[in-house]
Amino acid sequence: MKYVEEFRDAALARGLAGAIRRAADAARRYHIMEFCGGHTHAIARYGIPDLLPPNVRLIHGPGCPVCVLPVGRIDDAISIARRPGVILCTYGDVMRVPASERMSLIKAKAEGADVRMVLSTTDALRIAEANPGRDVVFFAIGFETTTPPTAVALQLARAKGIANFSVFCNHVLTPAAISNILESPEVRELGTVPLDAFIGPAHVSTIIGSRPYEYFAEEYQKPVVVAGFEPLDVMQAILMLVTQINEGRAEVENQFIRAVTRDGNRKAQALVADVFELRRSFEWRGLGLVPYSALKIKEAYAAWDAERRFAIPNAMVPDHKACACGAILRGLKRPTDCKLFGTACTPESPMGSCMVSAEGACAAHYVYGRFRDHVAVEA
């Protein structure tokens, strides 16, 4: 990326940190949720919490598509992969997410299932074309960012008549998750998760634009600043949010103007609208059943819908009892609040999805050493 170093300038970061300290009213506290897992990793990697005053707290949200996949959907994918003659294709992080009884797709592969990691939906299509005698299923996951490529794959499959290709669709929607958090008892009634503002996701917003967040700003009086992933992006967004809170404003502002517009990518939105429609409800890890929060494949593409092609159990399965991933995704707990963190649960041997994904909060805290002081105190 051209000019990336300018967004990691240490002198500018110190200047922004000073501006945040001066802007933050010592008599109040600021609770800011970064929805996106990419922001969580940037925050941990660059030590941004260490630059903030103690009354400005960052809270991790559920913006990690691998993390929010419930156990039951992983079980469903494994059941598909174990069928004779099936090749299951998916992205790398998904293969290590724990399912029931400590099973995972990578363990199913070790037991003989044909599970293949792909880098794109077109990789899965090529595998289907190269193996006409086998059913090739693409395990599709992700927020609005990865949905258009899945739509393209389905359009190509129909256009080319690739009958042995299908998609197990698990695409979920960012605005619905934000609404669920704001309507949750922890936020609305109990106040156990105080939320004053949101750092809006970057990649998602390149697709949907900043317009969808205007509802949250108006309805819930929560400021939103869409921000890029570099440290200066995040720090500028924090300063913008602190300023809004001080001034009693609740508006949507776009810090990431180099990539995000108000209306987003209309072409990508049209692709998605052609292929997908809303599900009435969908289960999220940590959030439970969330109405109108996910997409399903339209009737016109039913022949390429794995959920119609295979008898999928689609059962709701609880998380590991000791794993705090669900509470972490809701902002109720930090990774270091989990008893398994850094001991029984590590990136090499994950107990929950938050330790698996490159966007998971637990993985961020572990990889970038945000847990070391915690471990030292426990010892």
C-alpha cells in the first residue's frame, strides 16, 4: 500500500495521544467499542491502550466472522465434509475452529475427509471443474466484505452449468449485530457493558458505506466513526469520538475517507442483492439467535445451495462451558478474564474461536503480548 508508513508515524501518534489526553474530561469515562476484529488486532499490535488516558477504555466487539460462527454450523460443515464423494473448501482460519467434542475441520481432514483450504471462491470453482465426479462445497463465511465474491462464484457456477458446485452459506450482517448489542440486556437494561460510541469497521464499510450506521447514531444516540486499520487511523477515530461525546453529539463521521463513501460500493451491493436474501434469524456465537442478521441463497440459485442439496442437522450446540468466547464477543469480558486464556487455550491448542482467527480478540492479546502482565500477576 502506498503511503502506509505515514499512518504509522511515531511522532504523529504521540501528538494524537496528547490531543486525546487533553480532550478527555477527567471527570467522566469513555467506553468505545471497536466492532471489527481488524481494529482489535491493530490496537493490540501497536499498543494503543498504553497511549490512552485511563478513563478512555476500548471494548472488543463481535466483528470477527470466524469467531461468531456457532459450534452447530461448524458441526454441519464437518458432517458435509465426511460424506462420500464430497470435497469441502473453505478459508484457512475456519479449519481450526473447535466444534463439538474438540473436533474441527482440520481434524476431520486428518481422519480422511477431503477438506481443502482455498484463498478465494474462484479456487473452489476451479476445484469443482477439475473434479466433475465429486460434489464440491464451498463453506462461505464472513461479513459484507466477503459476500460479493461468493455471489460472483454462484453467478459463474450457474452461467457455466457447474452442477457439482454448491455453497454452504454463513454470511452475516454487521448492522444487525450492532443492533443486537445495543438492544441486549447487558447494555440497555443492566448497564454491565457501558457503551458510549463505536469505531465503525473499515473493510465492511467499503461495501455498505457509512449510511447504515446513521440509524444507530440517531436511534441510540451513539456516535460512530468509520476508521481505517492503521494506528493513526484508530487514534484519530478515538479523538473524533471523544470530541463528539464531549459536545453531546451522536453523528456518523468518516475518518477512512480514502476508501469509504456514504453509499459504499453499489456494484458489489447489486451482486449481493441478485444472489442473496435475508434469513429470518441466524445463530451467532455469543449473541444467540439474531433476527434478520444473515443471508441465504435465493431460489434462483437453489441448485447451488448446499443447505438444500444435503440434509444438514442445523442444531444449536452450546460452547465449551469454561470458554468465555461468547462473553468476550458481547463485550462483557476481556480475553484475560477467561480462565483458559494462555493456559489451556492458546493459538496452538484453541478451546474457542476467539483464539483461532487472525481477527479474534484472544488471539490478538496472545500474539501481541497484551496478557504478559496478567500472567505475571497470576503467577
